[in-house]
Amino acid sequence: KAGVTQTPRYLIKTRGQQVTLSCSPISGHRSVSWYQQTPGQGLQFLFEYFSETQRNKGNFPGRFSGRQFSNSRSEMNVSTLELGDSALYLCASSPVGDTEAFFGQGTRLTVV
Amino acid sequence: SQQGEEDPQALSIQEGENATMNCSYKTSINNLQWYRQNSGRGLVHLILIRSNEREKHSGRLRVTLDTSKKSSSLLITASRAADTASYFCATPPSGGSYIPTFGRGTSLIVHP
């Protein structure tokens, strides 16, 4: 069974630009969660999607958004990038959400 | 704010020694999970312990859960250099939507 795939692995963007990150969950998993990891804040929960609906949302500004498609693949978008958005963005999938989560390798975003 | 907090923040031991990490959380839970993260990569699920369990083993890992104290511990016995990683506890609160939150982690270094 293929694992969680995140693309791209590395990204460099300029302040003010926008970026879209992609996550393909494990086949059959309906829950996809996104996290931001920085040295100062640790792992912060962004949002969770389940069956194309945003089920939970963390405490992030509206510049951070996401969506989930009918095949459970998910994208997250960050608009008007700021230097502080530089982080490792992790995606995790699970069958229903309240069980073991399987993580992708992450997308390392650098904003310059 | 973080739901779970690991202690200590950093741990340095010699190969063969045991490593113990603790996690404290704030609200009631259905289960508690431990994850490992190798430098800058995705998290790997280690073990899940349910709220009605007090102890669980998996290979060299032993996890305990004390719901009265809202705390858990992870013991790695006979540590190896390959155990060098950051370890996180994750606590999805019970009684509501699934919002998995992670602590800041314990950074474990095992010297060969």
C-alpha cells in the first residue's frame, strides 16, 4: 500500500506570493489533516478534512485554506506569504480520524 | 495552547541505556498516541494506548497511561543509535471533533 505522498518536497517562494501544497492520502483513508511545524511553535494543527468537508480548523489566519477532493486528495493554499510562513508542512491521513495517523514526508516551504 | 506537553525537552543517553519520556495533557481523551520524527521528516506512529488501558508494550517500547494524573510515559529499553529522533505524544480529546494536538516533543540523542 502506498504511503502518504506530499508534493512538492521543497519550495522557495517570495514574500507576497501564494503557494499550493498537495497531499495524496493512503487509499481508503477519508480523513486528511494538515500541520505546520516550526522550531519555535512545534507542530501546529491547521485543519482537517473528512469526505470533502472541513471538519476541524486550527487557529490560523484566513490566508491558510484547504480543500479535499472526491478521491480524498487534499490541497492547502497559503496566500500573501510572509517570512513567518517558512516551515515544514505535514499532511496526515487516517481512515476515520480518531485513530493512528500516517504522515507524509512533508513539504519544506521557505519564504524569502 | 498545546494539549500535550512532553518532558524532558531533550535527553542524551548512551547506547544500551533506557530512555523515559513523559507527556502531560489537559482534557479527557479517548486515546493517546506516541510518534517519532527523524530530523526534518514526517512522523511515524509508534503506539496507541486507549483511555481504559494502563500499560502497553510494543517491542522495546513500553507506554503507560494514568488518566487520573492526565499523564503518560514512553520507555525505550536498550536504546540504539537509530532511536535518535524527536518523540511526540498526541492527544485527540474525547467528546467532540477530532483535533489531534501534539506537544513540542522530546529530542532524544543516543550516543553509540
